[in-house]
Amino acid sequence: MISNIANTAVSRRQALAGLGIASIAATLAACGGSGNSGKTTITYLSWETEEVARPLIDAFEDANPDIAIDFSYSAPTAGYFQTLQTRIAGNQQPTVHRINPETKEKLIGEGLVADLTDEPFMGTIADANLRAYEDDGKIYGASFGAWAAGVVYNRALLAQAGADDVPQTWDEFLDLCRQLKGAGVTPYRESVQDIPSMFQAFLGASYDLAGDERGEKKIFTGESTFAAEWPEPMKQWYRLYEEGIVGAESVSLTGTQLKEDFIAGNLAMFITGPWDLADIAASGLNWGISPMPAAPGGEPFATGAPDPGFAISASAQGEELEAAKKFITFLASQEGLRLANEHIGTLVNTSDFTVEVAPEYQGLYDDYLKTSKIYLPMNYWDHASDALQLEGIALCQQLVQGQITVEQVAAGMDTKLASL
């Protein structure tokens, strides 16, 4: 079911890349409470349009005739959270709304969202999703899906180097790239308009193998630094440049350019996720997708992140609070998850539900997305993640252009964090 992959709401990556398409469409709504012919009304600020979200709303209201949902919409990502901020400032915080890595610091830190830790609907949520919205042992967002990116490859081009798929180790991957280059094939390209995905996966794999669920959170509690966490995995990724497999053109390349080069048959491998797979499938290429190979001492891993969570206003009380919990309980139910997958494209990763995905994506879905073997650094940055991400991109761009060293990248991140 390629459409499920193509339309997935994939948290910050897709929202930033492809969903910032509409201006604020919602008007301010009253807070939830009684009314509507004796029903309990809850307000819900969605970042799916009403056309997309309506099947879930209708199904919930049909099953709960004593509850009405006052629906409003704002487009992700910046517009949505500006709308949410405006409502909070006007004492009209929606009963239910979204929480994501960029906003959790404010929403949790200022006591604006309710503790959901012990709610029954949290019981099937994947470990990565629980960690994403956790603070001091409590969880404030219910997230039921995720995305995972991997190395997409052209089987026909890999065959020119005698390979069937992407190797499982980094050394073998680099060897394959050299063989492809020797055969006149462009082996691999990437964009450094984001913090490089291969590096992110190496970092996540190192934490996973160590049983370290906190990851880069330790940097933000003063227990570690970027200088301690980043250099080793970054040095492995940087071998792509030291060994001449890719060059400084990565600074200007976009994800769209990489996809187009791949579809045209001019590129053997690149990293992408669900947002590109429908186009690749429609191209007629014989293709596959694999996890990132294992760096020395590591394991294969994927770049990825949980979807934004559903949060409940901390000011909701009584019948309004119970109605909000019923709504999220419905979203976590088999029917709710089915409708979310069908109409929103959610790649559900709860323990009790599995969605149909394209055959090529099945391994990544089963072995990485569903098992929380995904990592995105920004999900673990508890302060100023947007500013730090921009700094990380700028520093990585300087690195691949030969202007600074790996150690200077990490030191620069520490300097930036100290200034925020």
C-alpha cells in the first residue's frame, strides 16, 4: 500500500519539508466544557485538515454520543504552534492538541500539559515514542506512529559491482562505493542541508548498543558534552569525504535533487524516507531500502522519529478531562489506529497494531520502526533545538568544505548551547 507511505505524517522532518503549505485557518474557539445540548464539549486543535481528520472525529462522536469535539485546524509546523501559543496566551488553550520536540520544553516546563504516564492508552506505545515526550520520569504526549529513513538503492546499478543490496557494515559500504565509482557509477550522494542522516544513525546505534535510553539528553543535564558524544561517530561518517566518495557539493544538494537523480538512474544510493517512496515506486526502477550500515563496533540502524504526540491541557478538569482521555483512548484503539493509517497515513508503531506497507519498506518497518531502532538527535535536545539544529547544519557544511575539523564541529555545538 504505497499510499500509506506517501502520505505519512512524519513529525518534524516531513512537516518542515513538505507540510508547511497553508496559513493559519482556525479562529479562536472557546475552551471545552458543558453545552451543546447537554454534551461535554472538548476543543481539539488539529494539524490535519478537517477533510483528513473528520473520519476519526465522526467515529469517536458516534461511539461517544455524550461528547462533542469542537474542531479547528492550523497547518504544521510553525503556524500550528503560533496558533497554539496565541490561544494559550488568551487563556483558550485547546483541551487536546499536539506536542512535538520543539515545543515540549515550553509546554512541559510551564506546566501547560497533563501527565499521561499512567493512562491505560499509554500501554502499547513504542519505547521511542515514550522517550520523546518524557521529562523527569513522566510522559506528556501520546504518540502512536513514527517514521524511519534508510538507504534507498538501485538494484541494477549495485549489480554492476556484484552487490545485491546495501552492505551491513560501514567498511563494506565504503568498499561498495569505491567499486561502483570504478565502474563509472555515482555510488552515493547526500544533502548537508540537514545534520547528515548517516551520522545520526551511527550516533543512535551507539546509544542503543550501550543500553543508553537518554542519548544526548545527558548533554542538557550537564553530564556530558557534544565534544564527548559527537566526534567518534562523526569521524566515521566523514570518511565519505576523506576518501573522496562524495564532495563539497553536498552543501548545495537538496533532497528533491537526490530523488530526481536516483529516479533518472544516475545515482546508486541515497538516504530518504516515506515521503519519497511513492515517487520511487512509480518510476519503474527495481529498488530496495535498507537500514544504515553499522559503523565499526556498532549495528545497522535507521534515522527516524516518533510522530508528534497528543497532549491534554493541564487546565482540563472534571468531565472535560475525562472526555479528553476518552478521545485519546479512541485514537489508541484498533479502530482509531486503522482510521489514522487509512486517512492520515500514520505508520503506526504501537505493539498491538501493524499497518500494510510497500514490500520494499517491510524490513525497515518491522525491524527498525516497530522496534524503536530509530534516532533523531533533536528529539533528545531539551533546550533550543531549532537554534542548535541550524548551528549543527552550518558546522557540518563547514566541515565538508574543509574549513573546520570534526572536533571543531562538536566544540562549536557546545559553544552554541552555552550561549542559549
